[in-house]
Amino acid sequence: MAFAAAETILKKLAPLAAEQAGLLWSLKSDFLKLKSTVSSIRAVLLDAEKQSGENYQVQDWLDKLKQVLYDADDLLDDFSTEALLKLRRNDGNRCLNEVCLFFTRSNQLVSGLVMAHRLKAIRIKLDEIDENRRKFNLETRLQDSAAAAAAAAIRRERQTDSFVPYGFVGREEDKKKIIGMLSSTNNEQKIEVIPILGMGGLGKTALAQCIYNDKNVSTCFQLKIWICVSDNFDQVLLARKMLESITRRKVEDLDLDILKGELKKEMDNKRFLLVLDDVWNHGDYKGNWDSLMSFWLQVGAVGSKVIVTTRLGDVANHFATKGIKPYKLKGLSEQESWFLFEQIAFKGEVEGGERFVYIGKEVMRRCVGVPLAIRVIAGTLSSKSNMVDWEVIRDKQALLDGDDEGRILGTLRLSYDNLPSELKSCFVYSSLFPKNFNIDVKLLVQIWMGQGFINSTQSSSTLFEVGVEYFKSLLSRFFFQESKSDRWGNVNRCKMHDLMHDVALEIIGEEIIALKASDPMEGSVNFDRLRHISFDYKEKSRETWKASQALANATKLRTFLPINVFIFGMGYIEGLNCEMIVSNNTRLRVLSLDSAKLKSVPRSIHKLTHLRYLNLGHLPMKVLPTEITVLVNLQVLILNYCENLEQLPRDIVKWTNLEFLSLVWCSSLKGLPLGIGRLTRLRELSLFVVPPASYYSHGAVAAGISELEHLDNLSGELKIKHLELVKDEAEAKRTSLFRKQHLEALTLEWSIRRRVFDGRDVGVLKALEPHKNLKELKLDGYGGHSLPSWFSTSLQNLVRLTLSNLARLKYIEDDAGQFLPRLKSLYINNCPRLVSWWSTTEMEMMQFPCLSYLRIENCPKLVRLPQFLADIETVELRNLDRKLLEQFVASLPPPSSPSRIKNVTIWGIRGLRILPQGLLPHLASLEYLSIVHCPNLTNLSPPATSKQHHLTSLHFSALPNLRRFYILALPGMKSLPEWLKHSSNLQTLWIESCGGLKCLPKWLPKLTALDTLRVKDCHFLTASLKSRTAEDWPKVAHIRKIDINGTKVQKDGNYMRVEEPAEVNHLQEHETGGEEEEQQQQEQELFSEEEEDDDNEVESEAEEDDYHEGEGEEKAEELPLGIPSPRTWSNCIARLTCNLFQRCFLG
């Protein structure tokens, strides 16, 4: 870190900067002396950092050096900021306002004297430090050639879309043994605890994950719960996490008795599998464990199991059930270790093969079979093609002493030592996030930018682009682990292994602290050295943030970052004194006030002249203060979900360093400042609003759409609103969207409230031709009769298409003969005049070879579909004509061809009395079927005509894979279809508002896999199920989970209990929202276990990924309700309910 800090200082002390300093304050000679001193110190820093782990005097010397280098960095930042502001003043603009008083000409003399004094003080301290270094006999050397070469090659490294799996090399035998222990039943022990014991990096968590997700294991348990314990084994916290994992919803602070009461309702007499990952011996862990174990013994069924992963033998021995020894996980065998090493280290071309193999095996053996160490050291060697570099690493590794765990940590540290200096800074700074945290990669790179860790040597690359390459380089070396990718295949979430996190914290020392919101800042915090702080708000308490007052002592912060804010409907940060934090820490580079309970931005925000990253998301202000425009160094400004925000300050167009302006869900924004097009470094501009004419008449000056012309670095997603206000085609053409090759998603939106279409829409859309690289396009409110020619010629790479509220569109033309060949997702909504895809019937045979998701709704005249269903998996047809459903069935491949359709929704099909012939035989792979609001539908079994009599047999096997079946608002249906009795894998049956259904069929008990039944608003049917003595109860007695009109009836074995609604409202008392939210919570509770079956994420914390980076808006739009035109209120309610089902079960 000190080496990287020194390099940063030297880069800022470029000759040009020194020359400018001399011109202003005659400080040129002082800056040159500072440069000389820093260069002299830098020469020995690599050796000093190497010795610091063993020599505390050297470590103390380095710590003192870093503090002075931080002061020097702040001084140089002040100088460069003054230079930027001076340029702005000389540009013919009046002084910003009184907040710029410090930088006005009348104050430049004072400013110069202050800076000269600061520079002198820094030089004195550095001279003293430089003198002290001589007593340590430090070796003079610059960054070693291997690391320097690696630094130069970061951008040239081969990038891969996937890496060697973190799963299993050689763990199959371990997996089989533990699964065997899970499947066995001990009559003497109701619940058995199986600890997995081993040193860090052996793969305990990965092994537990593999076991947890095994299908055979899942069938043995009625509940599966995964809890990452980490540092704090507190029974209240664990009980809350368990309840959240089971119910899939956020649980506010409740006392332990209430939590246990709620858990008892969920777990009572159920066989459960609980995984407690990464358990330590902190606090009264034994007492907490004994209390929880006593509770589990009361509520759990015989055969329940608990898996505990830990590094500590005393924890494993205390937790293990009597008679069960902790499962001691060993290292990989030499053969398995070499296989793993070889896959990583030898991916590239390596010359002199035999010698490299010999050295590689020596290095591999010293990793003692620990997969993490093998991956990291192999990743380090994979970037080195010179044999000498391999030999140096081998020799250094051979010098490591201590036990196996100590040598593993030494190996990881050795890999760190071989990183380029810029990657070192990025890695250790990432320990700002807690252990086991899913890190948002975009956020990570942005805050790296904010700290100045990223150096762009190529003018054609933005800082963010270079930062992404840094991340990929660390990922390929296994300093990070991939945890999630976005819909385009880019890694957007990562984690840092616990041991790597330990290495990073050991290196950065007291400069970083990561807190939970409820934690106090302990007295041992060294505020003089503290530079970066994050606090995890996910586990907030009702109390105000306990560290808030202690923060008054922090005056040198460079990072203040709340994380996990505003998820699970948690609301806003409370107890945070933002004004104090801002005014006391003028050195901040990264500041997030996202969801802070503020009415306005802190008044002292103008003092943060070093600021690069600012997040003001979820704040209620209508305008940003003009004081903010003095922040000329800003690179990232996040204003997501500021729903009241109407305008931005004019002078933000002078933020020439700005790369990100995120405006997701700023629904009240009237326009962007005039001149926004001059910010040519902008990489993200999530929203552009075309301003109305009235906006100009009120004195505001806003940017026209033509200002997009030169913003060719824009990437990610761009939404352009109010296109009806564009003057003409010529103005739209100046956007030059066809040049924006980095854009992945584009939304073009016209107001849907217009009553008059003047014909401009056609020319405007024609002029808004995007680049051929575009992957997602949404058209909303367009008023033309047809689409422009570029729709077929320029969208050959399009993957997702949404057409919504196109009031006059009749056909989707295709003059090119090949229509969207890579399209995977198609959503068409509320196109009342749409008749067909193409105007000529000859084109109806065209296919979409890649289409997997189709949703069409509210298109009453649409009657023809093309042949495009080869790979389709999900089909939703809503509020359409019966002829379209019939034509859809006709377009399907013959029953003899394998079908991939897994999900079908049929909703509001007018005139539908019976399902079309041939529908069911095509759906052999169907897993989800929903038939909703078809009031004329009386029979769900298609008739078998004399010509199709053979289809009768198909009815008995047509849906062998069906797992979930929903029938809602079918008043004419008299009985369940006969073919359903052969759906042996059916797990969920939902019947609602089917008044004609009087009883359940006698064959229902044959559906032995049926786990969940919900019946609602079916008068006759609910009467037949009102009690255990009712007529139909024997038919459902085998079903584990039953809900009748909102009352839960749980059946597990021979036990049954009816829960009145009043008894299940403890949680609802602590939650906000109306009836719709309550209904959603109940439905999620009812079907949480079905969601579990499909969930590849074993951690309940997975939901945290949904908010940052604007994903909340994406999820809201992915399956939108659209603009319905219901004939009745009940139709509107049904539409809302069905959309809710889709979100719950199709995700």
C-alpha cells in the first residue's frame, strides 16, 4: 500500500503540475524537492513491505510514512482542484457563489500561504522518515520486473467467460460419506449435528453447498435452511436469520420469544436440514448453542440434521452429537492437487514445458492440498511466462515456516506480493466489505476510481474500463470469486474468500473498519489512522446507529459507505448525523448517503473538494443545491430513486471528469442541464428526459435530445423519455445513437397520455437507429403504423425486445427476410391494432430460432403468429382472441418432436370454451400451468375426435413433469381434468374463484407428490374441506400444506392444526404496506419451499443483490403489468394477482 501511495504522489507531481505550482505561488522548487524525497523512499518500499510482517519497527515506520503520504496526496488534490476552478473562472464565468470564497482572487494569497505551510510541514516529516529508513538496512529496488511486466500486461491478458469451477475436485467421496450420515436415522437422537472441521481454504463451505443443493438430499427434508454465521454466534440473530430463510421475507427486530414462536409455527414437527456455515467461538457461543439446540429438539421432527462448518476443534467437539465425531476434511491428494493446479497455471502458452512442470509440482506440494492456496498461487504463476519468475516464487515459498495454516497464509501473501502495485491497492481496499458479502462489481470499480487506484494510460479508455480490467485480472488470479452474472453474462457480483479477506485486513491494518449498523465503534479504534469505514445496515436494530456519536472523532475519512440499505423494505438510515460526518471529514473521496433520513443535502457538502463518488439515492429533495457544483473532481453521481427530483444544477455540466450519472426512477425529472453533451467521458447516463416547451418559459434551460450526439462512451442502459416533444426527425438524428457501440439496452418512450398523433413519431423513430451491438430494446408509446427498416437490418444481435402501448401499430414489417435471429425474449403489450407480425402471409413461416420467452397481452386483433417455437420455454398469452391461441397451438412442432415448453399462462382468452385440440400433447416438458379468468371455459380436457382418438392416451401422459397447476376465475368449470391424475410430479395445486367446482376427485390421493393445496373463494369446495370430518378431507389428508380461504391447515404425518388468522399476525404487526403487500407476503410464505427447490443460491442473503445498480427498476419492468383496459374491476384485480404469481414462481 505504501508503495502504491508513493507512486500516486509521484504521478501527481508531474513536471506540468510543478510548473503550474511555481507560476501560482513560487512553489516549484518545493514540489521538486518533495518529488526527490518520495522517489528516494519509494526505492526501498518493496523491501520494507516484505519485512513488515516480521519486523514491527519496519511496520511502524511504514504506517507513519503512509499517513504523511496521505497528507501529501490531499495537498496535491487541493492544488489540482484550485487549478480546475481557476480554469472555470477564466472561462468567462462569474464566481460560483459564496461557497467559492476560498478560491476567489482576493483569497489566493492566503490560500497560497496555507498550501506553502502544509507543503513545508510534509517535507519536514518526509525528510525525518527518509532519515529513519537508513537504520533498517532496506534493500533498494523498484517494483520487480515480473510485477512491472504484469502491470503492463493487465489489459492484454486473455479474458475468459468462466473459470475452473470452485466446486469439486476430489470431494466426491467426502460428499457421499456426509450424505450417508444425513440419510441415516438414529432412534436415540431426534436431531443430529454433523460438524465439518478443517483449516481455512480447504473447501468446507463449498462441500456443504454441494450437499445442500443435492437433489437426493432435498427429497429427505421438508425444510432446508442455510445460515452464514461468521463472527457473531448470537441466538437472537440466528433465530431471525432462520425465520427470514424460511419465509423469504425481511424480519424486523423481535425479541427471542416471539422469534421462537414464529419459528415453531414454521418448523413444528418438520424434518429440517440446517447448515450453520463458518462458526467461531466468539462470545457465549456454548450457551447460545445449547439454548438453540434445546429449542430445535422441541420443534423438529425425528431425522432432522444440522451441518456446522468451522475451523475450530473446540466448536466442532461441543456442537457434535454424542456418538458422532466431527468430519475432519483433509487436503486434496497430490493427483487431485496437480489436476487443479495444471488447469489454472497452464491455461496460457508456457515455453520450456518440462522444467515448468517440475517447478509447478514443487509449488503445488507446498500448498498441502488446500484448494484455495492452489488456485491463488497457480493464478499468480499463470501470468508469468518467464521460468526465472517461477523459480523466484518457488524459492520464496520454500522459506515459509510455521504450521500448515501459517504456510498457507504465507503462500497467499506471496501471491499478493507478486501483484502489480495498482492491483494491490484495489485488493486490500476491497476488505471494506464484510466477509461473505456479495460485492457489486460496478460499485467496487467505481470506489476504486474514487480512491485514485486506477491509472488510465490510454486516452481512448475511461477509468471505469481500465478498472474492469483490473477486476478481471484479480478474478483470474482467484483473489475474488465469481458469485453472480448479469443477463449478458458479465460478472456483476463477487465474493472474497475469508482467508483472502484476512490477508487484506492484515496488510491494510487500522485504515479500514467494517461495522454492522448496531455495532458500537470499539475503544481500540485508532481514529488518527482510520481512513475508510463501511457499515452493514442489513441487520439494523430499532435503536439508532450506535457508532454515530463515536464518529465525531473521525476526521480523516476517505470513504464513508453504508451498504445493504433500503432492501427488504427496511426504510431509511436512522441516527446518522450526516452534517457532522461531512463537515468533519473534508478529505472524503467516497461518500454514500443513500437512504439517509435527510430532507436536504448537508450544507457543508461544498467542503468535500476531493470527492469522486457521491451517492444521494432515495433522498426526497426536489432540487440539488448549487453548492454541489464546486465538486469538480466528481466522477460518479448516483441519484437513483430520488422520485421528487425535478432538476439538476446547471453547472454540473462543468464536471469534466464525470463518468457516471445514474438517474434510475427519477420520475419527476423535467430535463437535464443545457450543455450535458460536453461531458464526453460519461459512461452511464441512465435517463435522458426531453424537456417540454413550458420548461423553457419558466426560465429553466434544459438540454435538447441533440446533446446526446457526442456522448459515444455511453454504455449499459439508456432510457429516453418524452420523445413526443422532439421537434422533428432532423433533431432526433443528431443523437447519433448508431455510433454508441457500448450501449447494451435502450428504452425509447413516448407519453401514453397523448390523444393526438401528429405523425412525427415515424420520423423520430427512424432517426433513432441504434448501433448493431444493442442487446435489449424497449419501445413504449410509439404512435406509428409500422416500424422503421432498421428494425430488421440493425438488430441482428438483439436478445430482448419489448413493444408496449403502441396504439396504432398494425404490422411488424421485415423487409430483410431475417428477423431478429438472436432474440430470446419477446414481450408485446397493449397494441390494440396489431394484426400480425408481417403484412404478407408468405412471411408467416419465418422463425425465431433462439426465442425462449414469449409474453403477449392486450392485443385483441392479433390473430397470427409466425413459426418460432423451437426453443421456447415460457409462453404467456393474456387478454387475447381465441383464434390466436388456436393459431399458437397450430404453430407448435408435432407431438413427436421434443418440446422445451416449461411454463404456460393462459389468461383472459375471449370466447374460450374448451382448450384447443393438440395443446396438451405438445407440452410433455411442462412444469407450470396457469389458466386464469376464462369465464366461458368449462372443460380443461380437449376433446378427442374420431380422427384424433389416439390422443386419448396422450391425455394420460401429456404432462408427466407438471409441478404447479393454477386455475383461477373459471366459474364454469365443474371438475378437475381427468388427465391431471397422471401428473405424478404435481407439487402445488391452487384453485381460486371456481364456484362451479363442488368437490375434489376421488383420485386426488394418488398424487403422492402433492405438497401444497390452496383453495379460495370456492363456496362448495371450501365447505367440503372445512374440517377433518368434512366430505373431501380424506382426499387431501396426505397433503402437507393446505390453505383454505387464507386459513392455514398444516398436515404433517398424523399431526394437523388449524391456525386462525389472528394467531399468525405477529410479523404483520411489524411490517408496513397495504393489503396488496400483505397478500404478497402470505403467498410467498405459502410457496417458499417451491421456490427453494429451484434456488441455486444457498444463502438467504441472496436477496441483497436486487437493489444496487438500479436493478429494482429492471425487476419491476421485466414482467410488467402493462396498461390494461379491463371491462370490469374484477378483471383488473385478477390481472394484478396473476402478475404476482409470475414473479413468485417464474422469477
